Amino acid sequence: MEQLELFFKSIFIDNMVFATFLGMCSYLAVSKKVSTAVGLGAAVIFVMAITVPLNWLLDHYILQEGALAWIDGSSNGEGFSGYDLSFLSFIMFIATIATMVQLVEIIVEKFSPSLYNSLGIFLPLIAVNCAILGGSLFMQSREIPNLGLAFNYGISSGIGWFLAILAIAAIREKIRYSNVPPALRGLGITFIITGLMAIGFMSFGGMLTGGTEKKAEKAEKAEKVETVKVENNKKANDLADNTTEIKK
């Protein structure tokens, strides 16, 4: 359930584009055609699925305070375990992302030259896409406990970004034939649609909270019933003691 909850929450509730507005440069620039949006979105999923777990390993075994304890086998502040390399997080995370983006660029250029040419400069710019860096930083700040959840979070966040750019690309292809006011054509209407889509995605906020609230209400009612039972038992015992004293 924890894996499933994180998966849906990262796609719909904490969507990189609609919840935190990260990766807007590529989102706006490469969303004119569905074909290019699909290619870039798939590349983002691939990069996030690899970089978030890798950065989780870096964070837990190198960067955090005391993370180097595995080198000397101690955790009492002696040797390497006393080092705190968390100030290197940005540099290490960006280095990992840049390496993976270079790998993606080589693969796309090899197997799909047309997609490589259509993406242009925005393919290498994935390395500085704030959505991808944001995925690693959110993973760190939210203290995701294990590698499996980190991998899940990387894939689901990438899928959320993919769905966002795919949806806006499909809409932008259709509104070319619509009678949009001249002042709003281009980025103007795109920003408005993005805002409306963000409001729509906010409605998913209750998808994972309704059950929790009901469980909390049930737990509260059960606690009240238990309290009443304890009080009644206490009163019954007091009454029995008083009856015994009167008889004596």
C-alpha cells in the first residue's frame, strides 16, 4: 500500500508541473507536437528512474552525516563516520543527472535521429531540468526510507511530468484550429490552460486522504467507546465496594 500510495500521489497530487511548476521551460517549449512531447517525456522518465535511486544511494551511503560509517565500521564519531558531506548534495546530484542525460542523448541520437533533431537543444538541457533535480531533492527532503520507494518515486514523478507535457501538447495541437483571441495566442493561452489543468489535478488531493480521515474517525470513536467502558467499570466497582461497606 505504501508503494501504491506513493505512486499515485507522485503522479496526480504532487505532480512536478501542476503542483510545484518545475520543468516549465521544456514543458512550454517542446509541447507544440505530441510526437516530440512523447519523446522528451520518455527521456525524462528514464532519467528520473535512474537518477533518483542513484542519488538515494549517494545520499545514504556518502553524503549524510555518519553515512561513511560503513567504511570503518564505526558509528561513534571516529574515523570516516564523523564526516558530514551533505553540502556536496547539489554537485553530486547534478553530476549523476548530467551523466545519465549524456547516456540518453547518445541512445536517442543512435536509434532515433529524427527525434534527436526535433528535440534539439532541449535534450541536453534535461541535465538542468529543475523537475529532475527537484525529484532528487524532494527524495532527500522527504527522507524516503528505502531504495525501492526511491525507485518508485523516480518513475512516478517522471510519469507525472510525461502526462503533463503529453496533455498540453495534445491540447495545443487542437487549439490551432480554434478561434483564440489574438492577444492570447501562443504562450498566453498555454499558461491559462496549464493553470486550469493544475486546478483539475488539485481535485485528486482527496483521493488518498478520504480513507485516512475515515480511519481516524473510527479510531477516535473506538477510543471514546473504550473510555466509556472503563468509566462504567470503575463506577460499577465503586458501587460494589459501597454496597459491601453498607452491608458490613
